[in-house]
Amino acid sequence: MTLSFDRIRAEIPIQTAGFLALAEGADLSKGVRACPDWTHADLIRHVGEMQRILVDAFHTATGAPRSGDPLPAPEEVSEGELTGWVRDVAARLTVVVDTTPAATIVSNFGLDESAVWWARRALHDVAIHRADAAFTTGEPYALERELAEDAVEEMFDVLETVRGVGGLADLHGSGTIHLHATDVEAEWLIELNDKGFGWKRGHEKADVALRGPLTEILLALYRRQSLDDGSLEVLGDAELLDFWLDHASVG
């Protein structure tokens, strides 16, 4: 993990505010490119619901008293109230995450993981969905280098945690994939094996390489950007890279 727990805590409200800013004055009925069945309003409801569930999970784990009225479920919130609802949810998430020790075990979605694991998941969930909102509204998307690097590695960590579940059961085999950022010094090697995969940082020759700006590599890993778009370049076994992208799904 490249980010400290303090940095993760601080970034969740920052990324959430950036996500919500893209809804101001936007047509919330527009479709979301990466999620064809969703409108922008559905995307906002999803982000709010994910954070609302985490608020409950953190309170359950710590036994900390809850403040304020119960947070409504997303289906109870009108479109005009969505951004205010997410702000309320995010504010409560910030408070409970800030007061929870990093090693506290939090149970959520059938996983018993540390508070820092779940906070990190919340951070990168909203950071990637901020990209969805940016593409929906036609705005540019950027992510600070440290956040983008950690997002790549957090994706690997999540895949390792939930390996064998659903479509991830097929994420194994043979071959190596090199991710090479061209705008900053950041490189990773993914090695598929019969049990799943392993990864490490560094430069090594691989069966296929994905080269390009760091944020574009991240968006490609999350299937938010086509390999044919932007400045990305694929060298070597493109079918192996497609296999990874088809099976390594986080959200």
C-alpha cells in the first residue's frame, strides 16, 4: 500500500466532493458509458449507497454511537435531493473512519477486513466513479500520481482477496503482463499461475506490455478506457491482456 491511513481518510471526502461537483447543473438522465444500464442519477445513488453501507459496517464494528437521523436508502431519495444525501452520507463516513483504528476488523459484503482495507476500497471506488461522472458530463479527468499508483495496487489486492469468486474463478493460467507508465516512474509485473496471479513492482520483460500515461493505464484496467483510445500502446500478446481485462473485474 502506497498511501497512509491518514492520507486515505483525508482523500475520501475530497474525491467524493469532486464526484458530486460533476453533478451540479448536469443532466442526470444521461447514460454512463462504463455502466450502460445506469444513468448519472443511478451512479450517484450507487456511490451514496456504497458509502452508507460502510457507515453501518464501521459503526457495527466499533460500537460507536450513531448521530443524527437514520440515513435513507437510495430509493427513498428524489433526484433533486441526491447530491445533498450523498454529502450527508460522506460526512458521516468521514467521522466514523476518522475515529476507527486501522486494524479494526470490519465485516461487509461477506468479507472480514481491516478498517484501512475498507477505507481504501471506499476511496478508490469513488475515485473511479468520479471518472464515470466526468466522462458522462464531458469533463476532463485527472488523478494525482500517488492516488493512481495506489489505485492500481489496491485493485490487485482486492482481486487477491476475492479470488475464486464469480468470474474471478477463471482468473488463472500462465503468462506475464507488464504495466509501464510513460509519464511517471511506475511499473508493475503481473504473473498468472495455476492458482491465480502474483504481482510486483518493477521493470521486466513480459509476454505483453501495456504502455501509456499512468491514469490511462488505471482506466484501462477498470475498463473505463479502450486500449485503442488515448495514448495507450500494447506490445506483445494482446490476447493475454484481453484475458486479464475480461476477468479481472473490481467495479
